[in-house]
Amino acid sequence: MTDPLLRVVDLKTYYRTSAGLVRAVDGVSFEVYKDETFCVVGESGCGKSTLALSIIRLVPYPGEIVGGKIIYRGTDLLKLPESEMRKIRGKEIAMIFQNPMNSLNPVFTIGFQIAEPPVIHFNMDGRSAWRRAVELIGKVRMPDPEVRARNYPHVLSGGMRQRSMIAMMISCEPKLLLADEPTTSVDVTVQAQLLNLLMNIKRERRMSMVLITHNFGLVAEVCNRVAVMYAGKIVELGPVREVFRNPVHPYTRGLMKCLPIGTKRKEQLYVIPGQPPNLIEPPPGCRFHPRCPHAMEKCKKEEPPLTEVEPNHYVACYLRR
């Protein structure tokens, strides 16, 4: 492979709360290459969204990046002053947030919000930026682009708001797009439309993408490589085909068994027993061991490191050692 576009090394992002220190992302490492779609998958609360927000240094208070490196095109983003980081957000790295209604400004029109990034990053004049906004609204397949550009967010449906977010994020043609569960706020039919739209735009503009999801079916459909997260850590990492062909970590196997594929009518779906751990006081050793049917004494005492079990396929588990 060529040099990675993005390299995350031992990243740690914690939230300092009155109840204690929440280790939301605790020693995560991975790489993203040019033109690649890299997926991060796991249950709600495992740290996926915090990971994405950490990459663009937008972790909300009381969150704090306490360690690690985020190297984008050879530069460690954690060492840049905020003024330099603002030049990268939107222009080099853009993010589609999970809930567009919380991300769009309710007092400005959609067209204004899509036109704003090119004005800021490229000093584009207002008229040219507005024409580009209308063009992008059409590009994301919203009807009557001229009319929609003058609409406020509350007028639009959930699918149209998410399309507006996509148009805003691609307005500066970023090299890397972070998509945090971009289809969860809309119905199933619109989900498929948005996903196809997003992947077509990615291919046309040759962007790299980090897709955050809890849907393994989606991972199989669009991703090149996948990282499985559990309780703030990556437990399995590898090419999608290899992970699906040979899932090694018991958590990965459990997630796949939860998919309603090949099940008979009235057959009960598999459920991973137990609950995700409290990240203020995570269990010692492997964080999955309280829920794992194969846990050994070693799992309860020593944290397994990510180890290569086959070419480019890494697993944090003692089962295959």
C-alpha cells in the first residue's frame, strides 16, 4: 500500500465527569488510505462518534484528547494551533454528523450554509458561492434547487436535511470525509438513496471516507476495511472480506450472528449476553470477557494486544494464540 492519508496512533480521548473519568477512546490505532472506505463498527456507546470528533478536534466539553497522534498527510493535527485546524476542517477533512437538525443553523437558509465554506476557505465571492450552492443542491438530487436553496432547515424533511449536509461537506471537495451514521435519521428507503448518493460522490471526487456505523450489512456493502470497536478499543481490524470470512474475536462473531440473514421465520435472533461495561471503571484484562462465552483466566487479568492472525487481519484476543 501507499503511504496512508490518515494515521491514528494510540489515540486516547476521555471525558472528565463528576462520576469519574470516562475512557471513551482508549488507545485506538488505525490507518486510512487514499480512495478507501474505512468502516468503524460497534454497539452504541463504544466510542465511535467520539473517535470521529477527535479526528477533527471537535470533542465537546468535558471531553479531552489526552494522548496519541492524528497524522494527516504527514502532519500531526494534535500539534496544530486552533487557527491552523480551522483551515483544515471543511477544506481537507469534512464530517457529516448523525443528526442534521442539530448540525444545521436554524436561522440561515440551506443555500447560505452550503455557500459559506467556499467563501471562507477559497475567498469565493458571494454570487459565485451561491451559484455553487444551488449546483450542489442539484448534485445531491434535491428537487427545485433554486427554491430549496432559500429554504430554512425546519422546512425540509429529514432526508433533505441530510442531503443538505452532504452538499455542505463536499462544497470544498475535501480529501477525507467522516460520516457518522449518516443514514440513521431517515427511513429505510431514503437510507438506500443517501448511501448510493454518498458512494457515488466519493467515487467521482476520489475521496477517502471513514464511515461510522453499527450496521454490519452496510459494512459488507460499501467498505474496504473495517475496525470493530468495543468499549473504547479496537478488537478486530482487517479487510472486510477477511473479517467476514473468518471473524476471530467473539464480539465480532456475536455482531454477525445478530444479523437477520438466513434465519427462519419465527426463529429468535442471537443476542450478545450482558451489557457493555461502564467506561469509568472498565473490567480488567479484555473488556469483553464478562460477556464472552470463551473467556479464560488470562482474559480476566491481561489485556490482549492487537496481533496479526493473517495478512493485514488483526485481532485482540487470546483464543487464536
